[in-house]
Amino acid sequence: MNRKVLVLNQDNSPISVCTIQRAFLLTFLNKSELVKPANGFKLHSVDQAFPMPAVIRLNRYVNVPYKGVTLTRQNVFKRDNLTCQYCGTTKDLTLDHVIPRSKGGKTTWDNLTTACKRCNAKKGDETPEKANMKLKTKPFKPPYILFLRDLSGFQCEEWRPFLKSKRQ
């Protein structure tokens, strides 16, 4: 049972993802309510069957500090779909500073991209334009909702109405 459950705050804003066991417990203890069951799946006890949760809403509003996606090597790879943004390969991946650090480039979401070792070496200490290389997608900082929806490694049709973002 490795499915995940989307957790909504009381105002229907997505705040996290949890396990089915945790979601069921929150619902069973009346700390949350079932918003959408997982299509056709049930949880069984000795003498009862319960709908398996796909989306739950907390009964109390939880003040959540700003949620952003942390800039990490793995998150950049996830954003770029584990693909070199120059040639499209999925082998020997590394990070590339679009504007090299030696030329004032920073280590930010907008300046980091996934590149294979071959393309990274070919680009060297130049910008993509000077190296005559074109990026497939421009680097961007993924919004938290987009990260939950597309990059969390789990896709669930029941989540779609709650995870709309500006980048659709």
C-alpha cells in the first residue's frame, strides 16, 4: 500500500501529502474528513470496510509557514524530468550553471539546469548562446503546488481539482 493521500487545509488549500494509514487515522479520529475516496479501493477491518482516502481536509485550519520547494540537486533533476536540457539524454546527469559562476552566475532555480556530462563539458565555461547550444526548457522555480502535482513521483486523478496552478 504505497499510495499517497493529499491533505488539504480547512480552506481547501493543499498543504502536504501523507500515507494512507495516517490519512485514515486522522479521519477515524475526526481530525479530518474524507473529501475524495480512492476510486473503488477499500480498507478492511475484521467486520467493516472503509473507503480508501485519496484526498482529506483537516477539520481545523492549520497556519502553515511559507511552503517553497527547496533547491536541491534531486529537485532540479525532478523538475527537469531526469533529462539533459541540451541533448535530451537520461544518462550521466549532472547540474549545469546556465550562466557560469565565473561569469557571475548564481546557484538559483533560474540558473541551474540538468545536463549530461558530455554537454556540460562541451558548454564549458560559456553561456549556452556562446557555446552554440540551445536549452530545451528555460529553468524556473517550481511553485509548491506544481511540485506536489507533477514532481512528487505520484499522480492521482482525484488530486487534479485541488492542485491547479498558474503554469497549466
